[in-house]
Amino acid sequence: MKIVPGEVKTALLHSYLLGSIAPRPICFASTMDENGNPNLSPFSFFNVFGSKPPICIFSPARRVRDNTIKHTLENVKATKEVVINVVNYAMVQQTSLASCEYPRGINEFEKSGFTPISSDMVKPFRVKESPVNIECRVNEVVETGQEGGAGNLIICEVLCVHINEKILDEDGKINPHKIDLVARMGGDFYCRASGNAVFEVPKPNIQLGIGMDALPKAIRNSSILSGNNLGMLANSTFVPVIGDVLYDDRLNQIIQEFADNLTAKQNAKHHYAKELLEIGQVEKAWQVLLSES
């Protein structure tokens, strides 16, 4: 399939973009109008862009169906302030409720059942139920177009961050399982960033990985090892030199069982190494792959 913007309806292009560029973090934006009336609305065009100065950007896009703009955009243009509240699993249904297009003057805090609490450095309220509240000054609003579907990049400078200590680990860092964030996918789909959905990819900060091109040819061209498997090996800082055969019952069984069939032995070793890599045992996987016996 090939899609060229302008050759398909904006709504269809919108659905393909949001379905493929995902998951997207959710900005639960709290604002006030010039008269002090609160507004609360979620946006998934959102991320952090730098830490000195600390900048967050979110975008309330023009509505595709009628090219109207949202109250949040009107408020930040008028007051230059916003509180960004992160969204976790415990509050996702209420957050979705706050996205309803209530008329101006309706308090989304009341409609969605969230608790407003005072901010320290800006006028908009924080959401008590959110594990992290980010008070921001709006530096600039960049309009990307004037038609339905166009974005409005709200560039916010972080003034103050409030973190619920219950989501911290013993080192004072945010624990991904405790914060239990959710993110937007395409359509009505979300994803939950905790439990088995969270995994680590260790990356050397100083020493360079050897790269795919430095992997031994028999490993690089394996029909069994996946791209992720090879990537783990290629992130090693050197190809290890294996001396004596690893004392491992399964490897010894493979060597004995396929002593007369080199292809079958290699495939069996690759299958074993793949299992080791899937559980993060890179060094042992190397030993299996490079064993000569």
C-alpha cells in the first residue's frame, strides 16, 4: 500500500498515521480561560523535547470534520499557562471521559470526577489522581496549517514538577511498573506500559558495539536467529574467543547427537543460543554459538 497526502481523505490519512506512529504518551492538559474557568482535556500528540531548558510540546489539532479548534488551545493563547498531568492505568477511563466535547463553561474536572488541586507557579489546577503533574509556561504556539487536521504546537517550558513518591523505587527513580503509564494507539486502542510489556535494552554508553557486519558469517546469515537476536550480539564490544567447550549439559547433548551432521548441529546450537538471548544471557549465547566441538 502506498498513500500520498492529498490523494486520500484527511480522516483516512489521520487513521493510518495514528495507527502506525504509536504508542504515544498522553498529555492531560489542565488550563484556565481568562475568567478563571477550568478546562481539562487529553492529547496524544505530545512528548518532551529537551531538559535544559526543559521543554514539552503538545498539539491540539484542528478538528478534521469541521475545522474548529479546542478550548485548550484558546486558553493557552490567552493565559500562556498549562499543567500537564500524566495518565496511568488507574485513571484512563476517566481521562477518556474528559475528552468529550462539552460546551464552554462546563467543568471537566466535575464531569470526569477528578480532583483539582492548586498549582504552585501557574493558575491552572493540577489533577490530584495523576502521579506526575508538570506546571508549565507557554513559550510559543506554532500553527502548522489552517485546515482541518492541522496541528498547533504548544511549546511549554517546565517550571515545576510534582511526583507522587509512591511511584519511586528505592533509588528515588520512577519505577515503570509503579507509575503504570498508558499510551494511545490508533482508533480506540491504548497500551499499558507495565508488567511484561516493559523490557530493557542495555546499550553501552562509551564503548561501541561491534556491529552486524562484524558478526561471524555463519551467525550473521542464520535463518534461526532474529534481527533482535543478532542486534544483541552486535551490541557486544568484541567477539569473544572461546577456548574449552562450555560445560553445559544441553550443549554437550547437541554436540554428541549431531556429531556427524554439521548443519543439524549448527541449527541446534542456534536454536539454543536464541533461547539464551531471549532471556538476556548474551555471554553464554556467544559460548554456544562459537563452540567448535
